[in-house]
Amino acid sequence: MVKEQLYDRGISDGRVLEAMLRVPRHIFLGHKAGSEAYSDHSFPIGYSQTMSQPYIVGYMAEQLELTGDERVLEIGTGSGYTTAVLASLAHEVFTVERIPELTARATGHLHELLFTNVNVMSDDGACGWPEHAPFDRMLLTAAAKKVPKALLLQLADGGIFVGPVEREDGQQELVKLRRDGNEFSIERLMDCSFVPLVREGSASPGLAAGGQSERHGG
Ligand code: SAH
């Protein structure tokens, strides 16, 4: 997986490659998943949600430019796999998931693998986690029409946000924002396909779109 799906496709941050060599992806899909867990696509994890494709996890982790000292906020814990990769690369990870059953399952797997630098909360992640702000890095793993303002306010000066947003044509793109005081610079990274960021009171999440086309599935 790491050689063919990450390294050969241009992921070159040695710390990211090493972290993804170490974190056992199959654990986050349940022990029966076996080697299929390492194949080149996103995976259904129940509740119409998906575990992100290995390439997109590696790509987003690389774009976060983690050196090991950062406090990271992740929105959309899902299976907990991306959380484990982030926890291997950063000082501390705070992760928020709106579906309590997924939160519980991910917490169990992260404990099983002895991660001690992860904090998991079941809530609407679009509000961030104000008690622990500011965060040096933020990763959103569900697509929003706009990056929620609460998240931008909780990003530290000099911090980096990576996540998918919906364009007007309905297509999603992965963007990278960098905060400089009250200014945010934006870099458009690639087209992508993530499940929607669900807000309180909005309709059901709909079908997971990951992995159906050449777009990279989150
Ligand atoms: N990185 C995860 C991908 C999870 S898919 C993995 O590799 O497993 C995106 C997740 O975002 C889903 O689990 C979904 O339930 C969650 N999500 C959607 N809207 C949310 C919200 N408002 N707050 C928190 N989590 C949300």
C-alpha cells in the first residue's frame, strides 16, 4: 500500500510514509477485514459513512506539514484510521464525530493500539472544540459548502487547515488554508469526493460518494 499507492504517486514526506507503514488499517475496519483493508479505495464503515482511501489520507497528512509538535483538530473521526495516522505525526489530536456509535468504535480501536495522545468527542464538529483552541492544524474529512467560521476562528496564527469544500458546480475540491493574522490564503489542491458535513437540523447524510470515480475518495 505505502509503496504503490503513496510513494509511487508522489507522497514523499518520510514521516507520513513511516506512520502509514505502522498504523494497522485493518484494525479500524474490524479484525475480519484482512488484506482487503489495504486496497486502493475508501471503505463503508456503516451509518452511510466511509473510511478514507489510503492515498487521500497520506496526501492530506502531508499537506498538513506536521513536524511532531502540533495540536491538531480533526472533524469527522469516522473509523479513527486517519486519527491514528495524525496521532503518529503530531503532539496531540482532538477529534470530533457526530455519530456516537462511530465515536465509540473508533475510541475502542485507538485504545487497543495504545494511542495516548488522542481526545475523542461525539458532537457537531462544525463548532470545533473551543475549550482546546487554538489548534495548529485542522483536518476536515467531510465536505462543507463553506469552511465553518467557528473552525477558522479556532485555527492558530500561522496554522494550516485542510479539507474538502463544495464548489458552485457541485464538485468538491480539497483546499488548504493558511492563517496569517486575520488573513487566510487559499490553495486549491485537487478534486475529491467526501461524504457531506452534516449540520444539526439538516437532512440525512445521503449516500457516501467515495471511490466511485477517478476523484480521490474521502
Ligand atoms: N477520516 C475518516 C473519514 C470519515 S468520513 C476515516 O478515515 O475513517 C467523514 C465523517 O465525518 C463521518 O464519520 C461523518 O459521520 C462525520 N461527520 C459528518 N458531519 C459531521 C459533523 N458536523 N461533525 C462531526 N462529524 C461529522
